[in-house]
Amino acid sequence: MFYIIGLGLSDEKDITLRGLEAVKGSSRVYLEAYTSILMISQERLEAFYQKPIILADRDMVETQSDEILANADTEDVSLLVVGDPLGATTHTDIVLRARALGIPTRVIHNASIMNAVGACGLQLYNFGQTVSLVFFTETWKPDSYYDRVKENVKLGMHTLVLLDIKVKEQSEENLARGRKIYEPPRYMSIPTAVSQMLHTESERNEDVLSPETTLAIALSRVGGDADQQRIVAGTLKELLEQPEEAFGEPLHTIVIVGKRVHHMEIEYAEEYAVDKQNWRRVAKEVYGCAEL
Amino acid sequence: MFYIIGLGLSDEKDITLRGLEAVKGSSRVYLEAYTSILMISQERLEAFYQKPIILADRDMVETQSDEILANADTEDVSLLVVGDPLGATTHTDIVLRARALGIPTRVIHNASIMNAVGACGLQLYNFGQTVSLVFFTETWKPDSYYDRVKENVKLGMHTLVLLDIKVKEQSEENLARGRKIYEPPRYMSIPTAVSQMLHTESERNEDVLSPETTLAIALSRVGGDADQQRIVAGTLKELLEQPEEAFGEPLHTIVIVGKRVHHMEIEYAEEYAVDKQNWRRVAKEVYGCAEL
């Protein structure tokens, strides 16, 4: 059996009992280590499972999946994925490959940012499509995400914005010279994300986002211990002006609040507001939450 | 500490290790028993935890939450919720109440249908807002859900449709006479859901759904064992014509496939199609998946 197991969001205790059983019974255990990161080290995970873990980078999962799937028809093999396994195309690929090889597959679900974002108080059924924001460079500032945010904003839906992470990236020079030297991991911070979004707004100028009147909620380490999880709510300008430390350690995520927001959602998130009075004022005057 | 703990989707083994620790350390454990249902009995859960569970109905969670929260400032109290705790307003209420009482609260996340729906092969970031479909009666056929499906369909987004369940409902007569006699639980089946949606379409006639050319995927018992989880894909007409048994035991959910579907999503779900050839044909000709 090929198990593809969601680890949840925070540390080794977020695995489900069903997932842990599968890990314990597997002859090989892989950890997918590029679409997201766990908040703990591989060593801690190995100590916890009392078995070695093989790190699987993008290349291995996407193009050498047969190596992972070897013997999975006669033995149990597990692939661990941070969050839930089936949020991204990457993992459906390997399931399709297993299917083609006639290997029985079992998905063990867990929390992912796609549902745990509910921690900020916004209701999941009020979210529109999800977008990803990549690191801008001097010459490459892709703005196709802006069209999708616009669609959500027009309908009044909330938008979950997933922020870029760079793991195992090579510098252009090292890439050109074929040197397998990797840069330290980078995680997009909330101020960077907001400043990129406002940059796109200033270029496109389609009145989708506004520093003073767009409300947003930043989340980091959702599901972590009380001293780790951080939620910060405010206008885009307020979030931009916070020091990076205000948002805690990565991974970060930001939600753009849609106009159909319910006053209960605003009240719940007010606890996390940089400026509670301004949060409530914008919700009332701009978002039309009359009940506040 | 007041713990609000997601149980995940299927049985007692879907709780996380973190969640189980909290249950073990709690002096009282409540099980929220009306927004969703677990696939196993309360007795089995009690045997597994080796402690009694108090069933909490809607009334208790929504209006008598102080009873649940009593002493939670000095002892640990857990409220168990099927899926993830913060998907529905109902549970934010009790967290707000705990906050007002100065009781520290910790949410322990888990998989819910909102992210585990990825099991059907459709990508989560391509979903628009989520809708709920309630049981129609002779005189009450609410269609506001149709407007939201229309918004998603127009944008090409997938729509997750949550189907009504009736737990602890009274008949009109028993309600009128004040008799606390409850009807057996009812769960909306896939054919009922499809027939209700097609009824609304025929009333509204705004070309949102079509029996022959709208693709949909029915899911039941997502996350359950291989003999429990059931995924069936097809046109609305094909799903309507399946016998109810084809969809397995409740709970059921249905996804309306949006036009921006990627050919990989179609290929993944083809495995579950009632008629694979027709599935692929509609995807190609109507949805414009040229790569198929």
C-alpha cells in the first residue's frame, strides 16, 4: 500500500492516529520537502517515529516517483506531506502514477491552511478562489494573481493569499555553472507581500486593493502553540507598517477580507486588530457592516 | 483551558495526537452532535478515550455555552467537533464567549470536507464560495444558493455543495404539542440533491446548470476506509440516474465542476466516472479541455 499522509500544520503531534499507524508499518518513509515546511526538524520527526526519513525534493516526487513507489505493491510505503496531501497538483501526479502501476493508494487527510485559515474568524464558505504570490524580482513581477483577487473582491468574497517560499533554490550563477549549491530558504514576509500587492495595484490601477480601506488578516504558524501562532488584522497600510517581528516566524499567509463579510467575522477578528477602533470603523463605513 | 478539537472525517483514529492528549487531560469532554456526524457511535468513542462523553446539541452549544465553559479557567474542558472546529459560525460563538469570560482557548485543527474534498482530484484553489443545500418541502424551496452557484459558474470556479442533514428534528405536530419526540436522522442523498438543483434551474432558468453538460462529482465518507469512501463522477443526469446505493452511506457532498478545470483534474477524476467516455467528451467539448 502506498500511503500519502497529511502531517497537519505545526509539529509531530499533528499527525492523526491513523497516519502514525501507517508510518509505523511502512518499510520506507519519505518526507516531501518543498511545497511547504514543517515547523520542526527532520531529526525530531525521526526520533518521534523511531525510523529514518528520506527527504523527497520536487525532482524526486515529480519525475522520479517510481523510486518512491518501488515495491509499494508488496510493502507499505509512506509519503509525508505537510498539511493535507491533495491540495496541490504535485501530489495528484504521484497518485495517478501509483494507479497506473496498479499500486493501491490510501490518502490520510489532515488540516491544511486551506481550512485552518478559519482560525482568523472568517468563515470558510465566504472564501473565493485561492491565489499564490511569488517573489518579485527586478525584472519579473507577475500580476495574473491580481485578476483572480479582483474577481473575488468584485463578488465580495475573501481571498486566501499563499506566500512564496524558496527552498533548495540555486543562484543564477550556480545554476549556470551547474554547481549544486543551494541558497538558504526564503519565506515571504507579510510586509513584502503587502508591498508587492500594492505595487501591482499601482501598476494596474483597477481599484481592487487600497492601503487605507482594504482590510486584511495576516496569519503565521496556524495551529502552533499559543506562543507560535500569530494573527494580525488591519488595513493593508497598517500591516505594511508593522515590523516583520510583529508577524512571528514563517510560514505566513494573508487573507484579503471581502465585502460580504458578516459582522460576527469582524468581531471575532477584532481581537487581532492593530488598531481595533480603525478596524471597526473601516468595516462599518467601507464594508457596510451596519450591525457593528 | 478550553479545547475545541477537530475529530477529522471518519472514525476515532482521525484525531491528532495533540487532540487525543487534550481529551485525555480534560475533566469534561463534550461532543458537538448536530452540524455533522461521525461515522462511529458515541460508545465506541467513549471506549476509545476511556472516559464518558457528553452530547452537546445545538441549544447547548449556542445558548447554554456557559455550562460547557464552567470551570474551564481552572480545569481542562474539551469540545469535540467533527471535521475542523472553525468552519462554521456556530463554533466561533463559543470561542467569543470563552474570550469574554477570560478563559484561555486552544483550537486543534483537523481535516474537514472543506479541504478533504481535494480527494476527488479537483484542486482546492480552483474552488469558489461554498454553498449549502437544504431539504425542499412542498411549500419551501429556497433558491438563494443558486445565485452563489451562478457566480462560481460564471467565473469557472468549482462549487462545493454541502447537503442538509436533519438531526434531532421534531415533526410539526410534535413541535406544536410541545412533545420532545424526535424524528429519525435524515441525510440528503445525491439524487435528491441533483433533482433539487435541477428543479431550481427549471424555475430560474438562468442557464447555470444543465443535466447533460454540467459535470459534477459526488463524494461520500471522504477519508473513510477504502470500502467506505465513495466518489462518483458524471453529468448531473448520470448522477441523478444512479441508484442511491451507488453513492454509499451518508454523509454525501457534491461538487459542481467549473469551466476553468485543468485537464489533470479531469484525468484524475475520470477513475470515478459513471461513463468514462462521456466524462471525457463533455470535458473536451463543453469545458474546453483541449489537452484531453
